[in-house]
Amino acid sequence: MEWEAVIGLEIHAQLATKTKIFSGASTAFGAQANTQACAIDLALPGTLPVFNKQALEMAVMFGTAIDAEIGKTSVFDRKNYFYPDSPKGYQTSQLFYPIVGQGELDINLQDGSTKRIGVTRAHLEEDAGKSLHEKFADMSGIDLNRAGTPLLEIVSDPDMRSAEEAVAYAKKIHSIVTSIGICDGNMAEGSFRVDCNVSVRYKGESEFGNRTETKNINSFRFIEKAIKGEIIRQIEILEDGGSITQETRLYDAEKDETRSMRSKEEANDYRYFPCPDLLPIVIEDEYIEKIRNNLPELPDARKQRFIEQYQLSNNDAATLSSNKDLAAYYENVAQDCNDNKLAANWMLGEFSKVLNQHDLSIEQSPVDAQGFALLLKRIKDDTISASGAKKVFEAMWNNEGNADQIIEAKGLKQVSDTGAIEAIVSEVIAKSDKQVQQYIAAEPEKRGKMLGFFMGQIMKASGGKANPGQVQSVLKPMLDAMCD
């Protein structure tokens, strides 16, 4: 019988507030350890939390963005557990009355199909501190700067059946929260973290198997690897006659494997109860509608606009519109060079390849939109060839100057002078008597395929600088005239 994976994700998006969810302490990343945890974050005696209303607004923005139910009354609960990075001994979260209820969104898969994934809920809670293991021999350090940072935990339905679907869903959520500006989405800094719940069962079965939860994965590539590895691990155990232990696991990127962390807790293990220090949040329809009406452009709407405004294919528009910064970069380049398709081809081709090679996001690119547009203009006006443009782009990436400066310094300007090209073509033809005779002897419909040899020799003779379009316009008439 064929196995089937059942996957659900819990995504923790740090909200982009300047202060914490229940205190005025800063949420800025990178401060010296334990300098941004105030008395309220530590729940010292006599302190009381005060709810950050911007966190509420951002949660409602997300809920309206996925057309989910919004909890008119939401309640904070205490989730009780002891862990070194949570000095309170509990986490203020939401269990019974979350701010965002059931919603859904569509994901785009690599085969061009779409699939609808349900969102169970999204609730507000405070982040924990961070345990540091690398800098201490046989000890762990605790940095409480992150404690109290507002989180929106987005819980999916168990609707995904492959690692590909899970990554597509995570990317879609990432695209939404960054597009509406409620999270910076920086996975390296922990602003966007994913817990992967995975189980397997025989295809066609309705009952779920025991699941494991792999915690705090901070890259899309690792999400895919962790899920694929966990599926294989569970299938091997079951096929050997074993059973799956419901537990929490960690993904080790260096070893590309998951390993056991602790047994998986149930809700009753946390002894949830309503937080006695925080009143229920009651919001009105007018508040929700005001937020809904002021939402920024969402990824799906941006994709449709790219199709209509820039005449892009569905796949190209989906990729270029998926990230707010990438979309803005593309629009600036396309408008500046006045060629939507050329901009898309280069953005999705050479530019994307180099970004991936250096593991950089678009905002980290050393080539800005204006500089990139200038390079594309030089392709359009035949100043440089396509191969020459790649050399120029590489030099721009290495901060050797702008496109014009590099073209001049490296002597990459195309030869477009008709007289010069005619001279080079004549010289190559004169030195290629055998190939010329074969061209003359060939059937007219087969001669087109034979031009490649001559083109190669001409480009070699010109040092790669001859304009290919002009070469073709000169070469074929010269050869055809010899056939008469």
C-alpha cells in the first residue's frame, strides 16, 4: 500500500511593533544580551502587563487579508511551563478565544496547479527568550531580549500532503505578512519561524497517525529537508513494525536529520487558564472594516496586476509578485528600462541565479534597480551583447562601477558599424571555402542550419563584439548571393 504524509504548519511571525506586547521595552534586534528585558517582561512582583494595541491591529490585518473570522471577543490565557528562557514560568497566549479564527488561502505548486489550504486560527502571544549554546562550554546562556516580543502564531489545517506543498504554504504566509507590513519576515533573525507537524498513513485512510512536531525551522530549504527526512524516518519505522512516538523534534541542518527533543505535550499539560491580569479584548465591526478597507496590496492582487499591467505569464507574475521587495525592484527596473519582458527575463534568470548562489535576498543585492535598468538599456540599444551583459553584470555585482563604466573599461561595446561587420564577414567567408561549398550545395531549406558555423567564426574573429543581429543581416545575403 502507498504511504501518504499529513502535514500541518505552525508559523510564528514576530509582529513589527517597536515595543513588546505587554511592555514598553524595545523589540529591536541585535542589542547586547539582556538589555531589553524589563520588569514586566520578567513578571517581577508588583508589575502588570499593558496590551499593545498595535499588535491587535496587525493581527486583525492578517485575519482580514486571508478573509478569516475575526474574534469579536478574544481572551489571553496563561500557558504554564518551566523552561529557562521563560522566566515567568508561563507564556501569555490565547487558547479558547483567539483573535483570528478559520480562514483559507490558495497556494501555487510547481506543476502550475493550485491548492486551497485551511488556516485553523491565528492567535497572539508573547515570544520567549533565547537559549544560547555555541558560546559556552558545557553550559547554556540565556538572552531575554526577545522575551515579550509580540508573536502571531498561525496554525494551518492538516491539509498538506508533501514537503513541496508545505514550503509553498509557508512562502505564501510569508508573502502576506511582509506585504501588509506586520512582520519583516527575516528568517535568519528568527522573525519568521516554522514548526512542522508531520504524520504518515496509508493512502485512503481517514484516521491520522501519530505526529511529530519539528520546531523552529528558519529557512524554506530546511523546511523542505526536515519534512522529507521525517516522512522517510516515520515510514521506515512503521514498515519495520515499530510505532511513532508523539514528540517534539529538532532539525539538525549540518547532519540533515531530525532528532528527538522531548515528548510532545498536550494542552492539558500546560494547565491553561484565563490570564487574571488582562481583560478580554472586545472589538467592533467598524474597527474591523476600517482595517480591511486600508489593507495594502495583497500578493494575489499584485500578481493579477502584474499580468495585466506588464503582460507577464502567470508563472512569471507569481514569482515576481510573491515578495514585496522583489516586486518593487522589478517595477522600478521595468519602468526605467521601458521593457517589461526583458526586465522579467533577467530578474528571473541571471539575477535570480546570482542571488541564490550568494544566498541573498533582493534587498541585500549590491546592484540597485537604477543600475540594473541601465544595464538592460545597453542590451536594448545594442551597446553590448547578451554574453557581454553577463560579464558586465558580474563586474557590477563586484562593485567595479556602473554599466557604462564597465563596458568602457573592459572594451565590451558591440561592433554595430555595418562596414566593419561586412569586412569581418567577408574575411570569414574567404577562409571557409569548404563550408561555403557545402552551403551552396545544400537544399535552400537546409541552409539556415548551416549558418551557425559562420556565426561562430565571425563572433570569434570580432572578439565577441559583433552585433549578432547585424551579422545575420549581412551574412545570409552574402552567402545566398554566391548560390545564384
